[in-house]
Amino acid sequence: MKTLSIVIFSCILLSTKLSAQTVKHDTILIQKIDSMFKDDQFWRKEYMKLDKKESKYDQETIERKCAETDSINEAKAKAIINNYGYPGYNLVGEWSNDFWAIVQHCDDDIPFQEQVLALMKKELVRNNASKENYAYLLDRVLVGKHQKQIYGTQVRVDPKTHKATPLPLKYPKSVNKLRKQVGMQPLEVYLKSFE
């Protein structure tokens, strides 16, 4: 019985060590993604401050700096994809979501976004990427290619009424069912968040 207890304890200890090893993240890559994401968000936050007249920058400066940042981040994102593939949860933890946001803003290179989509799809099978983020990027690519979107994530906000409407949908009658499958709230609730 004592031998059996030692064997069980050893197996538990070994499995704990193995699972800890599989969760080891690439801290250098995390720092790089984190820095890229902070740069990505800085100018977008400044843009949001413009409406409230809280930004110390004018619209032209913000748009120029945002475009410059997106261009720099795109080059860095391509290098990450070339070196690592899609950086999923097993490699960078929650920073995988930040990397997705950076790719989401690479609108001037739809083929690159499509490459990332293909890599993300493989990671979804392993629960190593976000289904919701995949849906957002898929819609972004479809809209960028002047096609109808699936999940209704890309919207237009009327500047006068502030009412948000989705850009054209491929399956308008089943959009909420599709959104639910990837963990999204109903479209009506999502649209109200823009108003």
C-alpha cells in the first residue's frame, strides 16, 4: 500500500511538472506584443478623445501617427508570423488576443490578414485561439474584399443619429445563432454599444 501511495504521488508530481512545462510562455515575445499593442491603442484612444476635445493632438496628427504605427506593427506582426506561426495561448497566453487586434488593423494587407486567419483556424481546433477574435477578423477581411460579412462585427455609425448598423450580412436571419456559436452577444446588444 505504501509503495502504491508513493507511485501515485510520483505520478501526480510528474504530471504537475509536465503541465507547468506546457504552460511556459515566451516572455520576450509577450513583451514585444505588449509594446506593439500599447502603441496600437495609444493613437486610437487619442482619436476617441477628439470628440470630447480632450486630446492634445489634432485629427490630422492622430490619423498620420495611427497609420505610421499600424505600418510599423504590421512589419513586426509579419516577422512574428514568419518566426512562430500564430502566437496562440500556449505561447503567449492572453497576449494572443492583443496580437489579433494588431492584425485586425493591418487593413492595407488583406492577404496577410487571410494568412493569419488560416493559421488561427488551425489553432481553433486546439483551443489555442479565440473563436470570437477569429470571427472579427473574418468579417474584417470579408468587408475589406467588398463581400458580405458573417457575424456583423463591422458596423457603420451614423454621425447625426449615432445609430449603429452592421455592414451587409451574408446570413442576416441566422446572424445571432452564428454569433452565439463563437461566444458573441446578440447583434442588437452589440450595436447598442456603439450608440
